[in-house]
Amino acid sequence: MKHLIYIACLLFFGTSISLAQSTNLIKHKVQKGETITQIAIKYSVTPSDIYKLNPDAQKGLEENTILIIPKKVVNASDSGTKKHTVLAKETLYSLSKLYNVSIADIEKANVEILKEGLKIGLVITIPVKGKTVSAVIPKSNIPKATIYHEVKAKETKYAIAKQYGITIEQLEKLNPEIVNIELPIGFKLLISGEKTIEITKPEVVQTSIPKPTESLYVIKAKETLYSISNQFEVTQEELLALNSELKDGVIEGMSIKVPIKSSALVVKKEYKDLTKSIQKGTNKKLALLLPFNLTKLDRDTINSTRARLKKDKFLNMTLDFYAGALVAIDSVRKMGLNVDVTILDSNETKSTSNVTNLVQENNLKTFDAIVGPFYQNNVEKIAGLLSESNVPVFSPLSNDYDKKFPNLVQSTPSSDDIRNAMFDFMRAKNGNIIAIVDPKKASVKQYILENQKEVAFGQFTDKGTLNVENLKSILVKDKTNFVIMETEKTSLILSITNALSSLLPNYDIKLVILGENSALDYEEISMSRLTKLKMHYPSLTRVNESDESIIFENTFKIKNKILPNQFATRGFDITFDVLLRLAQEKNITETLNETATEQVENRFYYKQNPDGGYTNKGVYILFYDTDLTIKEAK
């Protein structure tokens, strides 16, 4: 009988213990973005308490994971202090919130320990609220908890060191086995404390040693393939060729190779006035190949020629460009330069031209530079014919190019360069970049997703209107919010600009477009609507009211009885720029490498292509000011 009573008591007390334990535990479902510290604060426990019951949580939290949380039990016998092991990213502020004590109280209880700051693994004293504690642990006896980190795929020393708030040197000092080798997946790194497990020295995987023409660069937060290529003045293709791992994406902390010729020490080109450094004793030869297509005119009667001049837009564009080029030639001659300019008819269409005959008949291999023809196929053809002679060929108008020759100079920035310049500007201003992209503009969204990964996207409602609440959630109060608008729907433009205008009292907002948008010219879209939001946009040309610009306009008007249009100004700018580069003490290739210039409306900032030739990266960022004028953004 006694035996049965004994068993019954055991069963009763065992059940009571189990029930007591279960009632002291709470289940918590991890929400998106939650951290262990946030969860610990919510339940008034320490992160260590959570890790004891959920050891897998040390590897990271995943959304919807169920964590077991111990209930906080208040004990009258509790002493006036607690011990806390410092975890990654914890601060005195977060600990003060976690334990509901002041930062001053924590500092007072750990005077000696905190002299070198808060470090991972450090065991500190936390005073219980309402108690006056002065617990000072001698520095030599400061205990540190042992923490390990298991290396995952693509992790680097830089990323791991940053995660735990230590330097790479400290990480290698704790783990001498990893010095001068790449981290093998699965290797356990000691982060703090004493080693408690036997670690086998990893198999040496020799780090890829850069060639003498290369250097190593560690990728920083929010950097993209484009931003890195632009920083080091190389193409994305060249970076991918040197670093095959970049094909899987850009990862913070990744160490990559970059050409030394494009290292971070390269000084950015300054814009210079080449009229102040011309060499008057030089005698240079320039050829302009322009599509007059005179063979067609020869077959026309006088009346049909007049009709052609009225209707043929391409011919009129050519004549305007030619008129601007003549002003440029006359201007440099007045400066005292001895230039020999030959003007030739390229007699071209998109698929045909007379360039082969022109090269032979005019011995163009002996010229110092060529401007033209207009069509890109024909520009590339003549560049190929003159590549062995290394005669620079300037493409004056086309921004669509494929083939690259060492002597081919693209004077018009590409569409990608124009858009990228806008993103460079927004990043340089440390802006919060948001894109509102019409669902029909899928190619624009794809471009942003692939090349500008830090951009947040505004959402639309089921009815296709802007989700204003979502927009508010991604705006930032302490930064300039650059909001990109990509749509040609008048109703959506009105909706977006109305929403942004209503938010101006609380946020610094600038409207942005990435290129021309004809819908903004409609009557429904007032100028004041755009100026209120100081709309920014990239542009190949600027508004120039300088004395030099006025002189050009007046000179052109006297000669042609009309003010210059964009093609006439372009003809002046490219011709004048090439002639000034030819008149320098250095050769024209050196000026392309070293000197950036601005003429009446256009800027020329040439960068060398790794595959050969040069491209112009000179783009202006303009904005609509509140005084209804267009200004250059600085």
C-alpha cells in the first residue's frame, strides 16, 4: 500500500513539475525583420535565455519560425545584479531598454570593464532596477563567453568581422589558421572567448593573387556592379571577366580584382578651358564627313530641290550641323590657329555610304582626326579602315553603338550612361531613392532591379492607382527622397504628383525622370506642378547664358539670319572641341585621357573602353526651379 502511495506521489509531483515548466514557456512566431534583441525586450528576457531554449537561433532567424520563450519569473530573493553576455550588434542603449535601467547605471556597474568599450562575448553586470549597485570586476578577471561562427557560402572575412563588430586583424588573431587563405564553407571561426573544440586547420585554398596590373577591392554596403565599374572607370564586362563570381551577384565584403590603371587613386578629370592652352604653331588636318547626298540633288530640278529643302528633315539637320561647324572653324582661325579642314560628302544612308572611296581618294590616313559620318554603321566602317593608322574618328550624333575600335570616339553618351548619371547624382547626395514605375514599363523596372539594387519600389492598388500608404512607409524624413516617376499616363502623372505634393510638408521630396517624357508637355500637366517638386532629370545639353554662348548665338545669327537650333549648336560644339584638342601641346589621345571640356551646350568627358576606343560620359543633371527656370543641379 505504501508502495502504491509512493508511486502516486511521484506521478502527482512529476505532473505538477511538467505543468509548471509548460506554463513558464511562451511560443513566439518570428515576424519579418525581427531580431533576437527585439524579441528579448518584448518578453523581458535576455537573448542568452532565448538561445538556451533555441540553439538553432544562433545561426539566424527566419520568418515564421516558432521560438520557445521563458516567462520572466520575479523572485523576491533576487540579488541586486544580473550577468549579461554581450552579443553582436548590442549597444548600451539596447541593453538599457532590455533591462529597463539607465545607461548611466550600467556604466557605473562596469567602470573598469567598459573602458575599452562594449565587446562581443564580454560578461557585464546589470543592476536590477531600484537597487544601487557598484559592482566593479577587475579587468584581468573579465570573463568572456565563447562564441563560434560557422562559415557559409560566399561569406568573407570582411563581412563576418563586420557582423560581430571586430576587425579582420582581430578575427585572424583569434583564428591563425585562416591567415592568407580563403574561408572554407563550414569552418568554425572563434569570435570571442577560449576555444572549446579542436579545430582542424582548413585545407589551404590559395587566394587568387592579382597580377601586377590589378589590385584587390572589398565591396561595401549597397554597392552595385555599375557603381563599382563607374568608380574604377572600367566596364561591367571587364569586371565580370576578372571576377567570375560576380555573375552570381554583388555581395558586401566580397574581395574582387580591379585593374590598377583604374584604381581608386585615379584623379577625377577637371573641366578645362582649352582655349587658354592652344599651340598656335601647329598645323593640323581635320576632315568633316557629312551626308549632303549631293548625287540626289544633281538629279533634281530647281523646283524639286526647293521642295526637298522644305521636306527633307535629314538634309536640313545636316545643313544646320554644317552651319554650326563653319562657325567653329572660323572661331579657331580668329584665335590664330592654322587648321586645314576638308569637308566631304559621305553620301550615306543607314546601310550604304561613300566612305571607302573617300578614304582612298583623299588619303584620310594622313589626317589628324575625322568627324562623321552621321550613321553609326558608317562611322564604324571608316574607323575600321583607319584603325591601323590610328586616326581618331568621332561619331558626332549616334548613341547606339556596338563595334569598338581603338580609334573610335563616341561623342554622344549612351542611353544607359544618361540614366546611370542620374543614379550617380542621387547616390552622391546620399538620397533615399524610390521608383514608381508604370507596370507597362517592364524594361525600366528590370533595368533598375539589375543595376540599381538599393532602389525601393512604390506599389499600386488593385485599381491601378498609386498606393499612398505604401509610399509613406518607404519615405525617409532625414534624407532627400528622390522619387523616380516612369509613366506616360496623364492620370497616373497627376496622381503621383498630387500625392508627392501633399507629402512635402513632412518630407524632402524631389521628383525625378530618367529621360524625355512627352506626356509632361500636355496641357493637363502644369509647369508649376513640376517646379513645386523641383523635378530633376539627366540631359545631354545645358542651359547656357554665359558670354561665350551669347557670342556664338550672335555670330551664328549674323551669318545665317536665324538663331542656332540644337543641331547647329551640336555642330559647333563637337567641331570646336576637336579642333581645340588638336591644337594642344599633347596629342589628341592624351587630351581624351586627361581632359574634360564644356562647350556651348555639350560637355565631353571621355573614358577609354577596355575593348578599345572612347565613350563620352558627360551628362548634365538639370531641375525645374520654383522661379519657373531650368537650372543645373550641383
